[in-house]
Amino acid sequence: MKFAYKFSSLLGAVYRQGNLSFFKGGDAVISPVGNRVSVFDLKNNTSETLPVSTNKNISCVGLSPDGNLAILVDEDGAALLVSLNTRAVLHHFHFHKPVNSIRFSPDGRKFVVTKENVALMYHAPGKRREFNAFVLDKSYYGPYDETTCIDWTDDSKCFVVGSRDMSTWVFGAERWSNLIYYSLGGHKDVIVGCFFEKDSLDLYTVSQDGALCVWESDTELDGLVLKKSRDRPKPLRRGDEEEEEEEEQEEERVEGEQGEVIRGKAGAPKEKENSKNVRYKQRSKHFFNKEGDFNNLSAAAYHKPTHILVTGFSSGVFHLHELPEFNLIHSLSISDQRIASVAINSSGDWIGLGCSGMGQLLVWEWQSESYVFKQQGHFNNMASLAYSPDGQHIATGGDDGKVKVWNASSGLCFVTFTEHTSGVTGVTFNSSGFVIVSASLDGTVRAFDLHRYRNFRTFTSPRPAQFSSIAVDVSGELVSAGAQDSFEIFLWSMQTGRLLEVLGGHEGPVSCLCFSPVQSILASASWDRTVRLWDMLDSWQTKETLSLTSDGLAVSYRPDGQELAVATLNGEISFWNPHTAAQTGSVAGRHDLETGRKETDKITAKQSAKGKSFTSLCYSADGESVLAGGQSKFVCIYNVKEQMLMKKFEISCNLSFDAMEEFLDRRKMTEFGSLALVDEGAGDGDGVQISLPGVRRGDMSSRHFKPEIRVSSLRFSPTGRSWAATTTEGLLVYSLDGSLIFDPYDLDLDVTPASIRKQLQLQEWMAAIILAFRLNERALKQEVLEKVPHQQIPVICGSLPDVYVEKLLGFVATCLEKSGHLQFYLTWAQNLLMLHGQKLKNRSASILPTIQALQKSIQRHFDDLSKLCDFNMYNIRYAVALSKQRGMKRAAEMEEEDEEEEEEEEERSEGMSEVSLEGESMVL
């Protein structure tokens, strides 16, 4: 069993806060998700989460014009410079204050960062030969309150900054003599967006109260005059004019180690005699909320080539206007939550909209009025998850009452079921993988069909009960659910939907249910310190009762059904033989949880850890290890045979969550207690930062609080290549990256890449394959396999040693996922299964993950190709039908022409006969 699992993707969360950004091509959108960043490819319909994370939630993202670099800034001002090509962190930097916005210049040579009331201009990384990646060029002072937004001119000569003090400031990126700074007013609320017109100094400013000001400049960009004071000839005589110029330069510019400082004053700068200063005048002013339906404009974006302004409001409405005439093109309501961010792609066709309240990300094509992309995570925490039998799909249930199904390869949700009216406590798949069964606190258990995407069964109890657990047997016929208030277990038939039996006997809430994978035995864990085994074939009687040392929280069967793992309230995991009801071992995992101290806790983390325990268990695909998680930021993998900790995974390093650190920051501690207990925003309408007492799953009030990090559910993929966990952060998927592992088998001095390639040259295919699998490097194995002639595959598979059959089959399964040589690898798989089928069947339990990985790869290709073949088949049918119609038309036309010719012939013959008769009469 390999434990080199790495974080691969974050599902279930598509947008949290911050600004959205489109790539240069406009086919992908970058979205901040907590302290990570996800990239959604809109063309291929896939998602990817970058393997980098900040210490706190990301507040803004700056993307370079060429799309190679990104600057991620968190809530505290800590920044990461990330290469989007290699997905690596290049540089760490700290701005020491929260950053409101960041923007690269169009030429990519500089970028501006706004924090507090200052705008800082830095040289872009990689453009200068500097040891430090972030070199400060100039500091611009002018606004009296926090700065909110930035925009650059197309030639990167000037930039504009909006502020909370209702003013807008235009600054020159260089030392222009006729534009050093310029202040614009005219608004009565916070500036949300400020935008330059294309190839011009003309401006548009948008404020929070829904006002748009159009500003016209009397100077073009070409009219800016660069001040070059150092290049001027030295005057022969110091006069009054030279002294005045030097004094002005000293006031405006103070050069030092931290760059140039420019301080602006309200109003325009003094006029120079040499050049005319830039002047602005307000051309027009428009209002969005004439009817009073829309208030609190929250986000804005402007596309310069098409002159389209997109504005988002707190009511969930967004508008499209054409500027400068302010013509309304489009208006749509996408939700009832505040639109936090708006972005437009380079072509101006797609509009990205992010709603932080709902965790929603939309990409809207305004010309065709259709969704290009629409994703939304669970509104509250995720409570449970389940893998489909082939590992392709993941189902999640949340506290918002929704059941979502995610594609494991693309990372996107393709169906959402909203029939439940309360929190979903458990989800599971049946053995076929096309039915999802979910239990909820609303007193129902529902079955959903993945073919027709509908709820086709609803199971209820005679008396109302809150179901806390769910399980489906191997055949898919029996559905069981445990109640947390009546302490009973209910059994239904999947075919008829009828209640078969109510199992009583537990004296506490039923916390977990699990069916044996090989026989019809149900294991139920309860708070009454027992695990009961129920025989489904013998009148649903209790077969065994296992006595625990503490309350049972989770129970799980090994994949072969020969062992049972139980997690209890005292932090232990006990292992049992279900046939003899004897305990075979136990693991004390309380010290491995390492819980942190919450800001409002009165006791230390060491003391609070005594009350923590594992709440979710899952066996690995081969049954050798068990995965455990609970009220902690750590997930532990234990070896069952050795009963020891193998590896711990830290699922998050986001300090925006509570209970992340073992010790509280002493700077936040006073003689009266922690500063976190102070109601800071009680009178401001922003709420306080204290969560309600006793509330763990989220505060439904309008107050702000720090959610506690925890793991609610864990599952291993049936293929064994990955595992998933539902956490406060979202659905995290960890998978094996084979390219990073050097894991040779039966290594010898003669096993080298050179010797393997020599065997290939000699056409010793069998020897080359065995040597490649002994060295166990993926690239080399693929090179050897793909050089084998197609007609030699049956011969090699027939004479392959049994040790390498399973290894080759597993490698073929992984190659099928991404390789385009579909028939080639399918031929390998078919020959291996046909020639070694009986031997593989004898050890089916150990090779089950390999077979499931092969099935997953083949099924994915089947789904893709079947759609394409169906599409082609319909096209061919249409073409054939069209050709037949054309043939019929031609035949009909020819018949009509023949009939017309015959009629003309008849008319001619009749006319000739009449003429002849007339001639005869004349002769007579």
C-alpha cells in the first residue's frame, strides 16, 4: 500500500470571495476558493485546483497579461507569486496591510497594488534583473480613505484609482509634466469601479449608490509630455525660475530606498508654462436605480473594445449597458444574493459572475442569452459523501438539504437533487452505481435515478423520525436507515418501497450503519456502547452484540467482509472479527488528532483534545489500512495489522478557520480575555464575530464568525488511487501521483534504462517488459509497451509470469485513462483477462481495485465514444434521408416534365389535326 497521496482537487466549492479573472484566451476563468485558487476550463468543461495555498482566505488575484504569472494576496496582505505554467510558487511577499485590489499594466511591465489610502506601483517580476521579485517603483498618495479599484490606460502610461472617500484619482505612471495627479469628484458614495476608454484618457466612474459619471479629457494620450529634468542642460546662472522648479520637484518627489513618493492634493496641479495640463470635465451623469428597484451596486466591469459596462447589484441583478450613451442592452436576475465580482473575457462574449453568499459561479453569454458555465457548492457544510462503484462519480449530501453528484475526473457537478427539506445526513450508491439513496433529518429516505435524474422512491417511517445514517445491501434490494430520536432501524424494499421491518434493541441513537460486502449482515453502531450484527436472512434477528468501551460513532466493514472497524467516543478504533465476535486489536488515536484551540475556548488545546474523537472511518481498497478523520484538521491512515499510524494528512492550513493553531496569539490576549470575545461590529450593522453557543454546523444568523475546521466524512475510491473527505473547506480529493514515486520491484544492478532499451533493439519484448516493471518507472514502462508490435501481444500475454500479470493489468488500466491508443491497450487488457482469467479469479479480493480501475477507464471511454457514435449515426441517418428526399424530388420533377411534354405533344397534334381539317373543308 502506497501512502504518497497528494492533494489533487477541491470539489464542492467554486467561489468564496475575491475577484474573478479570465485568462488571455478567454476560455478559462480563475476563481479564488478559500485559501486556494481553482481554474475552470470552459472549453473542455474541466476544473483544476492549483497545488498552492495561502495562510488565509484570498482577497484578490492579479493576473499578468500573458497569463503566465498570478499574484495571490490573502486577507492579511501576504502575497504569493505563482507560475501558472509550472503551478509552482516563485516568491513570497508581505504587504503588511490588507490589499483591496491589484492590477497589472497592459504591457506587463508594472503592476499597482492599493492598500489603505495609498497606491503602490511595482516593477513586474521577470522584467528587470533584480534579486527581489517585487521592486517598488513609486508610491502614490491622494485619497483620504481606503482605495477600492484600479484601471490602466491601454498604453500603460496612466492609471486611475477609486476610493471610499467618493473621489477618483488619475496618476501618471511616469513623470509626465502635464499629468502628475488629478482628482475627480461628483459621487455621493463609495467608488466601485473606474475605467478608461479605449486609447483615451476619458473616464467612467461607478459608485455604490448606482451613479455613473462620464468624464471627458481635453488631452489625448499622445499629448502627455514626459518630464526629463536630468537631461536638461545645466543653466549658466541660477535664477528664480530654476529655484522654483527645484522646490516643486522636492515637494512632489522624494527618492529613497522605497521608491518614489508622489503626494497629490485635492484639485488639479499647478499649470506649467511649457505645457498645458490635463483637464477633465463631466460630460454626463446617469443613474441605475431610477425605479428604485436596484440599490447597492456591488461590482462592475468594463470591456473597452465593445464599450460594454456590466454592473452587479446586491439584489442579484446584473445589467449590461453600452457606453457612453448608457443604452440598456440586457438585464437579468441570477439569484437573490449579492453579486460580489464581475469579469469579462477578452472577446467580450462571456461574463463571469461570482456570488459569495451562495458560493455560486456563473459564466453568461449575453448575445445568445445562455449559460456557458453554472456551478454552485453546498450552501452550508457537507455532511457525507459516497463513491460510485466504478469511482467515476462522487455523491455528497449537505446541511442545505441538497444531494449533488460530481464527476471525479472533471471536478464539476452535473446534477443536483433538491427534494429533501432538511439536512442530508448520509448518501450511498447501490451496487450498479445508477441509484443514489440519501437519508435526511426531514424524516424521509429518498432514492434518485441517475438515468432520468429523478426521485423515484421515497421511504418513510410509521412515526416521524430523524434519520442519521443510511446503508444499502450488496444486492441493492434492502435499504436501511437508523433513527437518532427513536433508536430504531428501519428496513425497506427498493423494488416496492414498502417498509419490511423495524429493528429495535438499541438504547441510544443509531450513529452508523454498514452492510457486509459479501453477505446479508447489517452492522449498526449506537451511542449505547454496542455494535449489533443483524442477520437479514434469518428473520432480521440480532446475530451478535459487540460491547464497546465507549459510545459507537462509526462502523465500517473490510472489503472482503472478514473484519469490522469501530470508532468510539474515547478516540479509539477497535477491530473485530464479525464471525467470532472477538476483538482482534485496537488503536488509540486521541493523540493523533491534535486538535487546535478555538479563539473563544477557555481551556487549552491539550485539554480540549480529550473530548475529541474520530467520527468517520473507511477501509482502503486492499483492506490493509483504515482511514480515520474527525473534529480535527488531520486525517490519519493506520495499518490494521501493525496497529500503528502510517501517515497524517493536514487537510488545511487556512488560518481563517477556527481551531487551527494549538496556542492562541498572545497579542490578542488581554487581562480581560481574548479580543475575539469583543463584539466589534455590534453597532455597525456588520454583525459580531462570536458564533452562537452550541452551534457547530454554521450560524444561520446574519453575524460573522469563523467556522471550525473538521472532517465530517471520508471515503476511499474503489480503485484505490484516491480518497476524498468532506470538510469545512469543501470536498478534498487526494490521489496518487505515479510520476513522483520511485518504487522499484526486485531491483538489480543490471536493471537500468540502457539495458531495457537494448532489449528493445534486440526485439526481446518479454525481457524488456519484465525489466521495465522491475525498474517501475511509468514513462519507461509506457515506452516499452507501445513499442511492442500489435500482433505479438497474445504471445507475450500467454508467456508472461504470474507475478507481472497483475502489475501489467494495473498499468494498462492507468494508461487507458489518458492515452489515445484505445484499441492497443484494450487488446492488452483483453488478452490478459482471457489467458489468465482463472488465476486472477482465485485471488479476486486482492486485485479488486485493479479491476475496478480498469472498469472505470473503459466505462469513461465508452461514455465518450457512445455519445460521439450516436451523434454520427444520427447525422448519417439525416444525410441518407435527405438524399432520398432529393432523389424523390428529382423523380417527381422529371415525371412532371414528362407529363408537361406529353400534354404539349397532344396539344400540338390536336392543333395539326384541326389545321388539316380546315384545309380539307377549304378544298371542298
